Amino acid sequence: MAESLVEMSDSEDESQELMTPAELVTKLEEIWLNEKFSPELLENKSEIVECVMEQLNHMEENLQRVKGVDLRAGVHRMETERIRYVLSSYLRSRLQKIEKYFPHILEKEKSRAEGDPSYLSPEEFAFAKEYLANTETYLKSVALKHMPPNLQAVDLGKSVLKPNLDSFVFLRVKQRQDNILVEPETDEQREYAIDLEEGSQHLMRYRTIAPLVASGAVQLI
């Protein structure tokens, strides 16, 4: 796996980026941790998922050709299972957020400006729409039809939880950032700016550093 290169398409400038499998796995681990610890659904990284799945298939095909007992093959099998676990956990985290915040996520996707990155892959978007339709059907058949006519309408967008962007997260700085405004804990305090040194670790309000997570300048841990 380490000898091949993975070609990825950059949707912003249509350029081609070559990544080694090791770099691809590192990228997968980064988006997995960001998604796992972020309170909101992040931009989908379907191109990374597809590349990792292709590499996994390639690794498994090579392992099937190994005959007899080979210690290196056992190590590669363990690595394959580790990568598959990270990939499954990443996708599971996204589905759990979609199920929890589906009206908010669909509304956010609907209001997305043309050219902005999508938060949902086509498969996730179809899942979210079907989940919304099934939820509305269930509510109507089980509860709403038994209520007075003036109470049979429900706005799921106002009734379902939204991500708590004011929750605190741990992060590691990958690129130095200057003059980051930190929100005060109380009204008596004033906003103040701090510099984030490369390699430093912090505990901060997610809302403050959400753009830095999206740009890759910081890594949630």
C-alpha cells in the first residue's frame, strides 16, 4: 500500500493532488477526529472516503494472493482492519448527527449559496430527506391525527435540537493564527484576542474556532 499514489480531485480549483496511501490515511484520521468531536455536522469529504475504500479493496486483493504463513501479511491485515474501523466510525458519526439534527441540517443545506461546499454527500442528503419524511409520517399517524385541528401542524425545525456551538472542544494548532477573538464568559468581561502558536493545544468554545476547523488550521482532539 505504501508504494502507490492516490490521485484526488480538488473541487475548488479542479487541480489534481497526489497523496501517498500513508498521507491519505492520516487525512482520514484528521477528518474522523474533527467529525467525532465537533458539535455540528462538518463539510462532507466523500472524495477521501472513496479513495480510502479503493485503497482498502486494493490491500485486501493483495492479501488474498498471499499463501502460507506470512508475518507481514498479518500486520497488513491488522492495519486494514484499523483503517476500516476509522472509516466506519467517521461515517457513523455523521449519520448520528444527521438523525439528531436532520431538520436543521436540511435547512442549512437548502440555504447554502451556490458554489459553497456541501455539508451532505448525495447519499447522506437522500437519507436525511427520507428520515424527515418518515418522521413526519410517524408523527401524523401516531399523535397528530388525534389532536384538535389547530394543533395538528408541527414545525420540526423549531421542535428538534440544534447543535450547541457554544460547547467547548480541545484542539491542536496546525498553523499559527494571530488575533483570534475569544468570547467572554460573562457580560462583565470584554472580548480579547489571543495568538495560537503552531503545535499548541487549547480548550476553547467551538463557535470561536469553527472557521479554523473548516480551513484545516486547527485539529480537534
